[in-house]
Amino acid sequence: MTGHPYVLGISAYFHDSAAALVSGDTILAAAQEERFTRIKADWRFPDQAIQYCLSQLPAGATLDQVAFYEDPGLKTLRILENARTKAPSGARLWPQMVETLRTLTTDLPHRLLRIAGDPAKITFVPHHLSHAASAFYPSPFSDAAVLVLDGVGEDATTTLWSGSANGLTLLDQIRFPHSLGLFYSAFTQYCGFKVNSGEYKLMGLAPFGVPQYRDLILKELISLQPDGSFTLNMAYFEFDKGLSTVSPLFEMLFGQPCRRDDAPMTPFHMNVAASAQAVLEEAVLALARTALNKSSSGNLCLAGGVALNCVANSRLHRDLSGLTGLWIQPSAGDAGGALGAALQVARANAQPSARTGKNDQMRGSFLGPDFPDDAIREALVKADLRFEQIEDPATYASLVADSLSDGQIVGHFHGRMEFGPRALGNRSILADPRGKATLSRVNQSIKFREDWRPFAPIVLANMAATYFEEPSKSPYMLLVADLKPEYRGPQTIADARAAGQHAPMQLQGTVTSQFAAVIHVDFSARLQTIDPENGERSGQILSAFHQKTGCPMLLNTSFNVRGEPIICSPQNAIDCFLNTHLDLLAIGSFIVRKSDQAEWVSRKVGRMRFATD
């Protein structure tokens, strides 16, 4: 190993708690607590994620330091000051506030001390510094502007940094309650989705609509300046004093109440989503331009929950003048704060390695648990499933590719689990993308989710530029790219609207392409590009599929159902296989076919239910 101290990073007590283990700038392990507890976005102290990370310490090594991803003292001050200034209108938040204060002042110190053993070994890293560190230190850049955008940390909601060999320097910040993350969350709630989990749905809904409310939003809700600085009109929001993100005035402004989660999705909601997305993109672009100017760098790193908005990220790639390099932390939300806190503390005790400008330090974001074939076989036998073992990798990839080309849907489990919200091939559901029926089948029979939700393609890296406009390099599924015109169908979404079609499924049925299961109604796709030479089996399967069919991409979605965290263990994979209409489970060196199983297996489908996301 490197000889550097071993630092454990922890994030907890808001959402997506996680742990990460680093040594110097080498990332050894990272995982979200939800993957172990099976509670989506689990916010509790990440005991099981910590246990996993500590299991990755080399034999005989001990933990040197513990880093927590925010400063509980500063956060406590912000909570108390907000309660004082909003009293008595914020009284509905007081019970929650009291519980948060108890956690930060009593429970957290006790738990951290139990792990570290010595108060001197515990460091509190400010929230936005943790995010900035997670974005800059693993990036391939020796210098960069760093932009952090989220809901709120201790007090900051937006921060601009300069990263160099000397570390991170704060350039500017915007404070609570003025927040792009909470601005977007308000529209998430208004359109009927859950705050802190449904924002990606709002992004996916936006292409169905037109931004007809953009000017209204900029006039009434947010004052956006040319340099990206902004203030929210808090008369329309209640996240600083109530249980809702929006106030009655917000609903009055748009002329409709918040959509119920079971209500129909109308053109009105699509247009609201498109308008919120348009304003967000304008703000992010302006802030990024300012960050580049203030840092005097052409490179840009992003983190914070807003950095998971891959449409806004691609807007930067397309429209940000002076941009020479863009890198986004794959685990950009609070889970990634655990990694950033660990890297920030580790850097104080170690000289960082030289950057190449080509490869990042995230190891593909494959930082979670791996399981040997013995453990997988034991789980399959215990579940009374019939299976075959194929030890030759090329034969295995060819067999799975044959099944995919026959229209089967495959649950793929191999190697280390991904860190972050995206399934990047090791815990993925794969399918042939050529056909609109695949979209409905995976949404309805596998994922049990809304029909209109789009899927992403995993594409051979050396073929991506043939089929997609720039940006066509996207290893972490954090950018969108447009399908080139020659692969599109003849009708556009504007044609469909002109013909009187407005429902999501009507629009999806009219706007087609050669890869209809992974191309959205605006002909965009949230790309993941993969090189089969990187050693990941999903790339080898895709390469074999390409050789057999001529198609260089597959549908790739997370191996789970709606409301369930991405699978972690062999048992999770088996449970999801039995609970859905998956045709084949490719797990370790084993193949499990639904058609080979006893009759009782068919009765398991749909038995497991999770809270809707």
C-alpha cells in the first residue's frame, strides 16, 4: 500500500448516508447505507457501510482518522437562527428541529468516538468543502474551477472554488434559503414527485413539454443575475418554515394545486417541468461561466445534488465558452460527501500524486462489495434455483448476448458494486434497445414504474460518436447526447403535438428511432460509454452483442424495482429476479434461466413491494 494514513469518511443524518475509505488519494472502498439496509435513501448512521469499508483495510492495518462530511456546530447555528427569525410561523418544523439538534449534539459525537477511539482523530469537514473535495481530488485535472450546487449544507447552497496543487480555495458562495437545489425540489413536489428522490423524474418529464412558464418563473420566483448569482422570492416557498417546499402563493401563481402522485400527468405539468429545467440550466451555465473566470482555469469540476442533472451538465459541455475539461463526481449527492471528507483529511497528511489529465481516480466508481462464486452458489442453492456454471469469460459473454438478441431481459450481477446513484453495468438490468415494446415491458413488468420514464443506453465507447452528437464520452452516465438524425424516425415531438397528441405514451409512440427503448422523445439519451478492454464483464457482453447483431448499445437500467435500492448482494439479486419478469439472471459465473425453474417460481412475481419513490 501507499504508506499513507487510512481515513474513513462518513455522511449521515440527511439522506443517502454513506462511508468511504481512502489512503492518500487512493480510494479503497465506498458504499451507501441503503444498499445494505434495503431502505432507499437511508439517512441513518451508516453502520453497515462503515463495516464494509473497514473490511477493506489491508491485513494488520488500522484506521488512522475519521472525517465527517459537515460541521454539526455550524449546522446547529443555522437551524436555530432560522427558527428564531421565522418564529412563530416555523413552529411546524420545531419537533423535527429538536430531533435533529439531539442527533447532531449527542448521537453523532458518541458514534464517531466509538469508531475513532480518540477525539483527536475526528475531523469535521464543512459540507460544501466535502463536495468540492469529492469533485476535484479524484478528477484528472491539476487545476480546475469547482462548482458545488445542492439544497443546503450548514449554510451554503452554492459555492465556487479554485482547485490547484495547493488544495481548494473558496471564491464565492450563496447562502440559505436561496438555493437552486431547493428551487428544483419545489417544482419536483409541485409536479407530484417526492422531494430528494424525484428530481430526476422532473428532469425526465421536461422534454415532453415546452418552457412556456420560463419568463413567469424568472419574473416572480427567482431573480437571476448575469453572473449566476440569484435570490428566491421566499413568498412562494415554505421549505424554510414549513413541511412543504411550496407556499399557497406558488400554487396560485400557476393556477393549479400540487399534483397528487396518482393523478394523470397532463401537458400543464410537462410544461412546468420544462420551464423549471430551462431556468435551472440558465443559472448553472451562468454560475459555471463565473467559476471559470474567477479561477482562471479552463477545467470545471461539479458536485452536489444538482450536478446529477445530466441535461444541465450537457448544456455546459455545449454552451460554456472557454471550457477545456469537464468532470463530474459520479456520486455527486450527499453520499459523495463521505468520500470528499475523507479525501480532504487525507490530503492534509499526504502529497497528492501527479495528475495525467486523462484518467480520474474513481476506479470506474466500482467501489462497493464483491462476492466470490462460492457465496453466489450457496445463495442459489439455498433459493432452490436451477443454474449452470460457465467459467470461460468469452463463452459466458456470448451466451448472455445470445439471450439478449433473442429479446430476453437480463439481470446482470458481477464484480464490485457501483458507488453512487447510477448502475454502470455491475448491478444492471440489460436489454436489446431496438424496439419500443422493450421500453413498456421493462417499465411495467420489471421495474413496476411509470410508463413514460426513459431508459439509458450503455454504448461501446469507440462507436458512440458514430451514433450520437457531442458529448459522446460519458463513462458515468452523467451527460446526455442527441441521437444523430440518420437514426431517428420521421416524426418529432412538435409533429406529435401538432397532431393533437399530448399524453406521454402518445408522444413516445409517435417519436421513434432505431433504438426506441433508450432514446427519449427529444431524441436525447443519457449515455454511458464503456470500453470492453477495461475488464468489466458488461463491456464484454455488449461487445459480443454488437458482433452478433450490429447494434453497439444495450438498454441499461439499475437492477432493482421502483422504490428499492440498487441490489448489493447475491440474495438481493435473487430476490429481484424472482419478484420480476426477468428472463435470465447472469450472476458471477452462473446463469439462471426463468424458463428452467420449477412452477413455484412464477408465483413469486410481484410479491415484494417497496414504498414508491
